[in-house]
Amino acid sequence: MKEEEIRPKEMFDRFLELSELDCDRYFSDAETTEIPCPACGASGIHSFEKNSFGYDECPQCLTLYVNPRPRAKYFEEFYQYSDSQKYWANEFYAATASARKAAMWEPKAARILEILETHGVYPVKDTPVINIGAGYGIFEDVVRENSFFPTVSIEPNPNLKPVLEEKGHRVITAFFENLDPGEIRKTAGEKYHFVSFELLEHLVDPGRFLEHLKGYLPPNGLFIATTLSSTGVDIRELWDKSKVVSPPFHLNFFNPASVRKLATTHGFELVDVFTPGELDVDILCNNLQDLGRFWKTTLQQADEESKDEIQKFFVRQNLSYHMWFILRKNDA
């Protein structure tokens, strides 16, 4: 997989341009709150500014996070009405949906099946997987096409409910934190798992989200999530110039070590964490002008086979920016 397949440069740059304009429109006068590290609670150290948002890095666990943080109401308005969100939904996503399905969603669905077969307790074929933030339901489409397991979609955008229902998916239209546990049981039964994809980095209050999750998870239920890692090589190297460090969208960058702290704080067992990314080297190659001498020289001289070996090294050492983790509620 190449970055251009899922993030065509011209379209992605336009999206980032609109995002920067929206930052001024929706957040220039926002009320903010100073917060500690969302993973371990330590005081962060200011690292850089981007689009008028400040990012701190935790000196203890290396979590990168927006601080001070605007209140949730500003993000709700931004996600409902901003030009960048309209562009993402109506143009960017539509133009890349087919490529994303093949390059991202089919491998993700297969990996979820593998995780459930390895770490799950319930019968896989009979246990619903609830997708928090389902969007257009491409994950659900792939799962059904392959008869992996039943699914339920949680999607707060009411405009997407008919899209999901037209495809035949079961839908709960609500923000996850506002859900009634009875609504979940009515739709999914008594035994189920949760998944979320690229959600945690967007949350204004990840701790509140996990506290709700703990209340909703049945005994032995799993939470399987993907997010962005602050210790991914491309993020560490590009830092404030990284395109995925993009406020107001990405507020939290945890990492394999800090996810463990986050899980423990909120009463979860960290079953596994790994970074199976494929794009780190390609992203670095696409941003040679912003690299230090070592990586710039190394990648300019490397052939495709060598680049592939470097990427495999990043994955083995948990140094990719694309991170997966699996949580189980600790009832001890």
C-alpha cells in the first residue's frame, strides 16, 4: 500500500487547507482548559503550535496531545458544519472509498476475525461486533461479504442512518457516551465486542470514553481499536510538519507504552498492542525536504527492497505510527 492510494496528495492538501481555515472559524475564540497527560496524568511540556493549537508532550510516557484543549461544544459544531468535514464526506471519501476498501478495510476485517479467534471467549460466528463510529459502514460491508460475524453500527450522524440501513446494517444513532446500555442489549444481545477505528485520537476526553466503555462491556467482551502512535518513526521525525498531526481532528497521540498506562488507569487489561503499519517509509519518502540528514540520506540511497526491510523493522519494534490495541475489562 502507498500513501497516494488512500490519501491522494492534491485532495489531502486541499482538505488540510480547509481544516486550517476552519480552525480560525470555529476555535479562534474558544474557551479552553489546561489538561495533564491523558494517559498518565503527568504535566506535559509544550512542544509546538499548529493551526493555533498547542501540543504538549508527556515527559514520562511520550504521549503527544493538544493542550490547552477547547471544550467539547466547539468540536461538535465543527464536525457538524465545517467546510473541511463537508469536503471529507462529499468529495475526499467518495473519491477514495474503493481504494480504501481494498487497501484498508478488507485487511482490517480479516485481522479483527483473527483477534477474536485468538483472544475472544464467545463463539465468533454468533457474537456481534459493535463498531463505534461506523461512518458509511464499509467495515460492516466487508464483514458481511465474508460472513465473518454479525455487526451493529453506532453512528451519531443522523444523515448516515439511512445509508447504513439501506445496506441492511443494524444501526444505533447516538453518541457513544450518551448511550443507554439497554439500547445496546436490545440491539446486540447480552454478549458482544466493541471495535473503533481511528477514533481515539479525535476524542476530547478519552478517559470519559473509556469509563463509559467499561460500563457497557459484558464480561469477557473485548475492545479492539486502531489509532495513531506518537512514537511512530514518521511522526517523531516530521513532528509538527507531519500531516497526520492535524488539529482540530487529531488531539491525542498515544503509543504502545502509554496505552498500557491508559488501560490500567481505567480498569482494563491490555491484552495486546502492536503497530502493523505499512506507510511509514512511504510517508518519509514523500517528505524528504522535511527530514534530518540521516533519514534523508538513507532513504534517497535505499532501493525498494531495502525500504521494505526498513518498514518491517519499524513494525517488529512497534515503531509504526499505525497502532492497534486490545482491551478486556478487568473485573478483579
